[in-house]
Amino acid sequence: MEAKRRKGSMLKIKSVLLILCVILTSSIFAQSKISKNSRETFSRIELSFSIGYSRPLLEAYGNNVTINSAEDVLTIDGKKLIDSDNLGTNKGYGVQTYLKYSLLKKGYVKALFNLGYNALTGNYPGPSDYDIGVRIQTFSVGLGAEVNPLGHNSVVYPAVFGLMRMNFMGGETYHKAGLDFFEVKPRYGYTAGFKVYFRVKNTIDLFTGYSYSYDNTWGKQTEDNITTTGRTIPFRDEKSAVNGLTSNRRVAYWGLYLGMNFFFK
């Protein structure tokens, strides 16, 4: 009789534990589902910041930079910056800001507004304690789109993006101080790439990614009839029969970057 009573008590305890497990599991699943989908109650606006490393390509890349004995004329492959065959840079960095607006629920497609800065540089030992070098800079304003194939509710999710950008481009050669200065000119180009986002909390993601940029795809100028004024020189990037360029100078580069993405409630 005692054994039956104990067996009945154990059965009741097991039943209660089973019910508690079911309730707890259901509660956890429900909380997980709420957490997973809670971004749908947020504003559709996001803000991203990133910083990264750039690697020059095409005519932006070069490594044969020298300076004359008077230390006041820098040359790239034997030519001054105004008509050099390449721009003598071999590394760089960039800072980008993106304002996003989700066009679809769950963040599958987002409109992008971009403000960015990128500098391509070539820095070399000079004849004195000062280095010599070249710097090509781009300030950009862009519009585009980002596509998140899995939406933005997963713990890890990918994205691809593309931008059309207006770029204000300039540059300089330097030794101790600036030597020759490119006039800042507008050019038009594009940037495309991919990102991988890592969810930290509902309002914050970390991300890393890769991009390819071609800053003067459109709007190149020969600047044939413009003369130099002191150390200021025209930004010539399209070849002609009289401007000294043997080919177009395309400012392109790839970039690797890290950043943070913020969701607004």
C-alpha cells in the first residue's frame, strides 16, 4: 500500500514537472519570438558609421615617387603630378556614414543616403628627416539601396549595396609642407559591395564588409587650356593630344571596413 502511495506521489511530481517544463519552454520560445520580431515596432530609420582600409587600383596606384635635389619638385615615374601616368598612391583609409530607410517590412530593402571621405596616400622616405608623398582625397555624397536577403531580424545576416555618388576630388604632393595642389573638382562615380551584420542588441549591430569604388567614372576633364597658378594645378584625368596624359587616370580602390549600425525606436 505504501509503495502504491509513493508511486502515485512520484507520478504527480513528474506530471507537475512536465507541465512546468512545457510552460517554461513555451515562455522562452514566446520571448525569443518577440525579441526576434521586435525590430518591426521600431522606426524604419537606421544610422551607420564605419571606418576602413583602402587599396588603390588602376591609375590611382603607383610606387615610384622621387624628389629633385632642390627638394621642391616631386615626380611620379619621372613626371610631375599634373601629367603623371599614375597618381603614386598605394594605401588609404575611409570614413563613411549611411542614413537608411526601410522600404519593406523586416528590412529586406533599404534606401541609402551616404556621406563619405576617402584618402589614398603614398608615403616614402625623403632626402631629409621629412617624408615625401602624394595624397588624393574624395568627399562624397551618394544615393543608393541596400538589400538584406534574410531581412534584419537574424543574429547574423548579410547585405549587398550599391551607390551612385557625386565626388569632390582633390589632392597634393608634399615634402615638409605641400608642393603641388590639385584643384578640387566634382566627379561622378559608384560604390558597390557587401556587408555582414552581427546583432548585439535590438538597437545595435556590428558589421564588416568589402566595397569597390570608382570615383571618377563620369565627368573626367582634359583641362587642356587651363594654366597653372603657382603651386595650384588643374585636376586632369582624361587624356588628350595636348595635356600630357597618355591615358585616362581612373581613381578606383577597394576597401575593407568595420562599423556600427543603430536602429531608432
